[in-house]
Amino acid sequence: MTRVAVIEDDLPTSNQLAGWIRAARPGIEVDQWFDRDAAEAALAREQYDVVLLDIELGRERHAGVALINAINKQRTGVPVLVVSAMPAAIYRSIMKALDAWDYLQKTTFEEADFIETFLEILRVARERRERQQEGAPAAEELALDPLWQRTPTWRGERVNLPLTAQRILATLYQRRGEVVSYEELFEVVKSERNRDNVRKHVSTIRDALREVDPGFGHIENVPMRGFRWVP
């Protein structure tokens, strides 16, 4: 059974979100928590498929940040949807940096927007669970999830990369052993689609991976053509 935690200190808002979830997918079990202490205890005790939380809980302004950090320490990969009154222009990027799946600002979205976002999270969570059941990747492999845009890891260590660099890394790794041309890499670069910019991103990727593995050397230049991930 799919299980969801709703962590929201305002009772009407909590009930509304829980109601939308149950209406979107009947049979889902929803636990509602209203303060940081109860939520932390539940996150340590229960296994959730998705967690919804507010940043502010009671008088604690950044309780949600502490809860996301607690989830990340567990390394369970539970997707977190932040629903908060804090301005999205400021807090969306902060929540993304903390590996939250998405951010919705209260009063700016309708039920249909929420349900669409929530169902997408459920789909991603199910796919991740199926991959885990098929077997964990070898310890030396790169672990990344460009769909979810989480921070990639190399040999279990987090690798800090901007989003465009993550997309390039994902492309090279998915086609490991093949030459990926500059033109193909332009497809994942949002702006400045030229060779110099791609080379800068690849240099950033190499530097970031060498911070956690000084001997890293899996990305090679292919002169005049592009790059290749060498297995």
C-alpha cells in the first residue's frame, strides 16, 4: 500500500491536502503530522513513499529544512514535495539544493495543479522502487537520476554539480562507450550552445568527480567530435 506523510501545522490545510491525495488515488494511506518532533519520529519509524511538508511548523521557521536533512541522512530516496507560503522565487532553488522534488507556493496553485504534481511524484517513486528491487548498482558506478534532478553520487559520495552539468553527465553515462558529439550535447544545454561552453561544463564535471575520487578518468576528449565515457 502506498503511504504518504503530510507534515503541516495548519489543520484545515493539512486536511485539504490529505483529501486531495485520497481523491487522486483512492486507497492511499495518509499520515498527518503537525509538529517537527512528531514528524521526525514518524520519519525514523515509518517507510513513506512520498513526504509533503511545510517549511514553517509552529514557531519554528525552518523546521521543514531540518526534516529534509533528516530524510537525506536516511538515504532512502523518499521524494519530498514542499508546500509553503514562503515566496517560490526565493525558496524553490533552496529546496532544490536540498534535494526536494518540487516546491508549491500556497495560494498560487489549484487542486488540479497539486494532483498533477503529486501523481508525477508517485510515478517517479514507483520507478525508483522497481529499480531498487531489480538490484542495486555496483558500488563503483555513478548513481544519478536526471528526471528527479537529485545530486548525483560517485562511489557513494555526493557530487555537487549545476543542473546543466548533470544533464551532460547523464547523457555521457547513459551512452558510455560511445562518442557523444558536440551537436548532441547542445540538446541538453539551455543556453550558449557552443563547443567552448560544453567543454567548460565537462571540465566542471571532471573537477567535481575528482574532488571525491582523485583518480577519476572516465571522460575522454575525442578531438573534433565530442566526448566519450570510458567504462
